[in-house]
Amino acid sequence: MGRMKTEEINYVELTALLIAIILLIISITLIIVTGNQLTLDYYIGFFLFSGSLFLYFRNKKYYVILFTLTLTGGILNLYDPFLIKLTFGLVFLSLNITFMALTIAFLATNKDLLNTVFPQKSSLEEEIQIEKKREQQKIQKFITQYQTKSPIDLERILEKDSGYVEEAKIAARRVLETKSDHTI
């Protein structure tokens, strides 16, 4: 039987989320023990944190997106699933200090994950340049191989349904052009 490939859990990446889950569990436990009612904020927090944890194991890109939105909503005090509510006001905004601390922890412990999920433009441009260089190397390799082929063989490579990769077709076209230049 085939085994499912499992990825190791990086607990450093999960630090902020695990702290948030622990704070939520403590808050819910204290509310239940004191006999108070759970508000909608606790259900929203449970849903968002457990959803983020689920996505961490399934799709890290969506985990980063959901957890970032979760932290943003918490910072803006749209919901607060923690028993102790630490906020401060800026003009018309009420900002949540607990979520600010969680965001700092998330950013500090997820630099590599954030860079892989959202690569910087310069690294993306570098990858494109590397891919173009590989493509040119493949074309050059095919050109070297096709130097001994006849024009008829090169025409077959250029046919639409020939089954050859695009780099092979480009190389065949270039070799065919150089052969036709030499015959004139």
C-alpha cells in the first residue's frame, strides 16, 4: 500500500496561532466555569483559529491569508474572543493590543513562509530570468543535436502535431533557417 507523504510540523511557524488557540481555550474555560454565556466573538474566534490551523496542514498559502485576515480583524477590534480585552483608541479606531502582539509574533516567526507564499518582485523576476536561461540552454542543446538532420526531418519536427516540445521546434526552425541560408 502507498503511504501518504506527511510534512513535518514547524511549530515555530505555528507559534502565534497556537498562542491564540491557548488564549481562546483559557477564555472559554473561564467563561464556562464562571457560568457566563459565550458571545458570538468566541464562536467567531474558534471558527477562525481552527480554520487557520486546518489550512496550515492543507494549504499554507490559504493559511497565511486567513490568519492574516483573522489578525487584522482582531487588531481593528471587529471581534475579540479573549477574556481580557486590551485595547487603546486612536481617534475613531479602537485597536486591540493582544492581536497586535500576535501579529508581531506571526510576522517574526513566519518570514520564510511569507516569502514563499508571497515572493518579493525581485525574486520573482530572478526566477523568470532563470527559467528563460534554462529555455535558451534547451534550445541550444536541440540546435546542436539537429545540425545533422535533413531539412525534411526538421520540417517534421515543426509540424503542429509532431509531439515535440516548443524548445525543439524553435531549434529546428533556427537550424532550418541556417541551412537554407547556406544553400543560397
